[in-house]
Amino acid sequence: MAEQLAGDRVIDGVHYHQNDIVIIGAGGAGMRAAIEAAQGADTAVITKLYPTRSHTGAAQGGMAAALANVEEDGWEWHTYDTVKGGDYLVDQDSAEILAKEAIEAVLDLENMGLPFNRTEEGKIDQRRFGGHTRDHGKAPVRRACYAADRTGHMILQTLYQNCVKHGVKFYNEYYALDMTMTEVDGAMRPSSIVALDLKTGDLHVFRAKAFIFATGGFGKIYKTTSNAHTLTGDGMGIVWRKGLPLEDMEFYQFHPTGLAGLGILLTEGARGEGAILRNASGERFMERYAPTIKDLAPRDIVARSMVQEVLDGRGGGPNKDYVYLDCTHLGAEVLETKLPDITEFARTYLGVDPVVEPVPVYPTAHYAMGGIPTNNEAEVLADNETVVPGLYAAGECACVSVHGSNRLGTNSLLDINVFGKRSGRNAVEYVKAADFVDLPDDPAKFVRELVDRLRTSTGTESVAGLRRELQETMDINAQVFRTSETLTEAARVIHSLRERYPQISVHDKGKRFNTELLEAIELGFLLDLAEVLVYCAMKREESRGGHMRDDFPERDDKNWMHHTMAYLTGEPTSPDPSDHIRLDKKDVRFTRYEPTERKY
């Protein structure tokens, strides 16, 4: 199908569209990319949700930038904190870009109309956040720009308004399920995205010169997670199935303060405002683990400390399986004005009023440090160096790597804006000289066959049952603490679920709004990504950042100061992932900071 597609067409029941740039995902990264792209090229956005329902809206605490509005600060200090917080697996040139461009990123949002909290002088206010320090680690610093505890929500609304202003075309509730690729001059290039329209069940092929993946994370591999039900790693899964690599997938962050038993997030901004973590006896236990910055240590350190308190028998509640976030000394005014959402969450979901009693909390699966490997221009890599022409990624689905093995709080909202903007800007430059790539004869064939097979299946396995087993085994075996034994067990269960997956049955045989069908497809992506996470974690025999091996408790710079690159090489045939996944190494890029002991 080599001919150009002038406007939209329907051929054999499949809808065809053509744009210069197609963005997959309408969260913060996708919409920031769209704002940049739409000013220089014909741009469309495919999104499985309405844009303002994207998961960026759940981000609460703030966005880091060394504005120095409240205290002395500088981008160099921000870079150092990012590198040290990531346990030195951060690519330092990328971290410098993040910290330098943070200031412009915040001012861009302000100029777009985002209502940041203000100081008495009218400047953007800033609060403390975990791992952010002044003077290279000497004391906490106020660096997080915020809008109460609804910062992500405000960013999402602001970006959407500006997308409308720039005429971005949105395809809402379209599920991207495949990417076609075509060989051009010896290199594979993306030629289209194939998506399913939730409203009608029709298939749509989106042809473009450039594509930007901004599909978010995959936290639903876990049972206890802060992630929305839609975060199933579709973008990463599509890229993975095309033989392109995923980077650093073993590193998954567990946010310390999820509501106990539920995983619903309570922002780190609460501790930035002065909230304290306590065990069952009321002890401020973080003074033992991080004596300098205590409750504002990086998330991996705080999460492990909380779990250790529980393991040592100092947890609260009837089962002694959580600790407490004490906000009572902050007072009602601070909680109601600066932290209104988390105050309401605690009241609604646990029946606990933070104004007068501590809130039960426990770590919750929160953020993927790994993902689709990109360079600093947001171009996707086919290996350690080779760029895939016309393919970009930004946000949580991408790995630049600015987060290393542990992301600092507030660097995610920063990441989506800095690298979302870069992806859109660079895609515009690319399409000015690029041509459209020829489509295969039937670009929708794979998705059509997948959908038809699932819709007509008469198997006896349930999607919900398999997903529950996956999530429970990941919670038990691949969470905050891991060992070879637990990871091997996780791999065994995942292989068993893979063998049962073809027998799943979808009871809804209809085409319109068939969410059960889509959950079945999403489960396939979750199984893929859970397996690569577990395999990468099995092979990294050290503890670093969000990856804590009880059987290898020390960081090992001599053998493991490198990124993990994973490649899919075939179909799984055994519980041992090595028969279809190949692992390789990628050097960490250093500029000015040599690895040191990570004390806080």
C-alpha cells in the first residue's frame, strides 16, 4: 500500500489517516510534545483515555526546578541530587539537561496559565521534597514548584487547553495495539500505528512520518500500586514485540506513602511540609536510617526503611503490617490548603482524619525507571547507539536515563515537560526532510487477527483471574525486597500464566465499548513486561536504587555499573526467560560526579 493517503479513507472496513506526526498517549509528555509539534507540523494524538483523565493528573506534590525563589539553589545542585538519588546509574549529561531546562519548563507552564502556589512576594512558591538538597547534599532545599497537592492535575488541564489552542487533533478512546515497520535503505522505520476505536470496534491505521510514544508506565503488573487501571505498558509492549530493546527494566520504584492496604498515593509533599513517619511505638524511625535528611531521603531508602520496620515487628495495626504518616502537628490550615486531596483521601478511604490522627501507610508500586531507550533528543534506540529514524519516546515509557535506578520525587513532572518538549521539537525538524514510509499490504492484519481470536475464544480461563494471579505473585516475589528464589518463583508463575493465556474467554462478543476485550489484550502486555522485569532483576546480582536483592545486599560498582538492555529473541518455551530474552550492557555516561557512598 505505497500510495499517499490524501485525507481519511476507509478501505475494506479499515480507516486510514495520514499526518506528519502521530503521538501515542495524551498525558503530560504526550501533550507537551503535541504543543511543540503542532506549531510546525500536522499533528494527531491517539489516546486510550480522554486527555484530562490521563494518569499525569494523579501526580500530586510538585515539579522540581532550581528557581531559587525561596532559598539559594542552582541547577548543578539539582543535577547532583538527581545523579546521587539514582544511585549513580543516571546518565549525567542527561541529568544536566533535565536540571538546566527545568527552569524554562516551569516558566513555560506559568506562561501557559498554570496556577502555581505563590509566595507573599508573588513568586512561584517552592517546597521541600525527598532527596533534594543544597550545596551537594549538606541540607534539604525548597525546589519543588507546586499547585497545592494537585500539581499533575493542573499541568494536565493547562497542557490540554494549549493543545486546543494550537489545533491538535485528538483521537480519544483509541487503543494503540501495534506498530508497523518497513525497511528503508537497510534500516527499519515505523510506518503506522494500528489502533482500535473503543466506541465502534473499528480498526484505524495512522500513517505518519514520525511517531512519539508517550504511553506512561505499567504499574498494573502489581496488586498494590498507585497506578490507574489503564497503566498496562501498551507502548512499551508494542515496541518490545517489534524486537526493539527495553532498558533498565529491573528498576521499579515503590513510593513510601501509599494508603495501607490500598496503594492510593499520599504525596511526598506532605513530608515536604513537615509530616513525619512513625512506627507503632511513635518513634521517628527515619532518624536511624537517614540521620541528615530523615523523612526526606530518596524514595527507595524510605520505602526499604518502612518495610524493615514492619519486618522487625515495629509495624502498626492488628497485623503489624504498616507504619504511620503523622501530619497532626501541621494543623488544619496547612492540611486543608496545601494538602487538601490527600487529607480527603485518608478520610474517604480509611476513615482517618489526618488533622487529629496518624495515617496508616505502606509502600506502593509507583514508577518505572526503565523503558524504551532514547538518546537526549528523545530518539528511540535500536541498540546502544543506533537511532530508529522517525521514532521518539518521552515520559515514563521512555528511559533517557535521567532517573537511573531511583527517580527523585518531582523529577517525573519535570521529565515529561523537558523531554516531551524535546521530542515534539525534534520530530518537527525530522519531518521537514523525511518522506512517508510505504505501508505493508495489510497493516491491520495482526490486530484484526488478535481481536477476532480473543472475541471468538471459547476457553475457560478468565482475564481477571489471570491478572490477579500475576499481580499477587509480583507483590510477593518482586516487590521492595527480592532474592534469586523469589524471582525464580515469579518467573515460573508468569510462564504458567503465559501457557494459560491463549485459553482466556471474553464473554462480551460485541464491538462497541468492549472493555473486557481490551483488558484481555492489556493482560498480554502485562505478562510481557512482568517477565522482562523479573528476568533483568534475576540477573542483576547487586542492590541499587529501587532494586534490592536480599541475597546481594551491597551495591557493586565493579561489576554492575552499567545499564541493562533487554531484547526479545523469540517465543517463550520454558520458565527460563533466557530462551527468548537476550540481555546486554550499556555504559553509564559520566560527566562530573564519581560514585560515592550514598549517605543521607
